[in-house]
Amino acid sequence: MQQCLSAIAQMAFSLGVFFLLCGISGLMSSPQRSSSGKSGYCPKDWTQLNDRCYIYLDYPSTFAAAERTCKILHANLVSIRSRTENAVVLQLIRNANDGDLIDTWTGLHDTIEEDDFIWTDGTEFDFEDFADGEPNSLGGNEDCVDIEGDDGQWHDNECSDESPFICTRDVIVKSDH
């Protein structure tokens, strides 16, 4: 029980530092108009880019556990759709880690069929930033994609590895009633 409380306290402290850094850096955004023209906003402490909300969770987890955690937050592991979005994700990682990049799960995987990559949220896979020589399915066991701290690019890794992760969800749309 004491270990569990300690882990929760450590996670709360990490999240608190992250939110403080996001606020200081101005990443936390105010409500914006979604592409549908309705007012959209993100939950408290999430970062907004256009119609999507992001949160970095410094809670090392396996790929599957990270996706389950995102689902609890009505989100999925991050799907990255553009160079701009990739840059925002990299900045979220840096902000949470004193300017450093560390290995962080994305929602990309090829667990169903080798070399057929899909995002956990079903988004079309039409943007990528794999490092040279990646994906390589080293040892035949690398089916989940993270952003590597060494180079800030995507690598396939074993899904059982534990890393922090980023969740994403659509903005909450407030109807004009």
C-alpha cells in the first residue's frame, strides 16, 4: 500500500511540474474555433493544437498499459499527422523533462501485421518521422513505436518496454445553443 501511495505521489508531482512548465512556456491555450466552426476547448492542463488536445504523462508504462490509461482519459496514445504536430509533441516531451528528449510512446504499432503500421485511434497513417534504418523489428519483437530520446525520431521497440507517453483527444466542442 505504501509503495502504491508513493507511486501516486511521484506521478502527481511529475504532472504538477509538467503543467507548471506548460503554463510558463505559454503552451496552454485558450478556447479556439474547431474546423466545424464551433467553440472547442481542452480539459484543464491539456495542451491544444487546432482541434486536438495533448497531455504528456511521465508514468513509465508498457504500450498496452499506456493506451489503457489514455482510454480512461477519453483519449488514445498520440497519433501524429503532420510535421507541425510532431514538433508540438517533441516540445511537450522537452517541457516535461527539463529540455531533454526521452523515449516516449506514440500510438503507432504493427502488432497485427508486420510492417503494416496503424495508429491506436484509427487515424490514417500518412505522416512518419522514422530514423534512418527504422523500423527494423530488431529480433522480430519490435512492434510499437516511440520517439527516441537520442535523436527525437521514431523507432520501433518492444511493446513490453516501459516509457512515458502522450495521450491525445479531440477538443471538447461546445455547441452554440
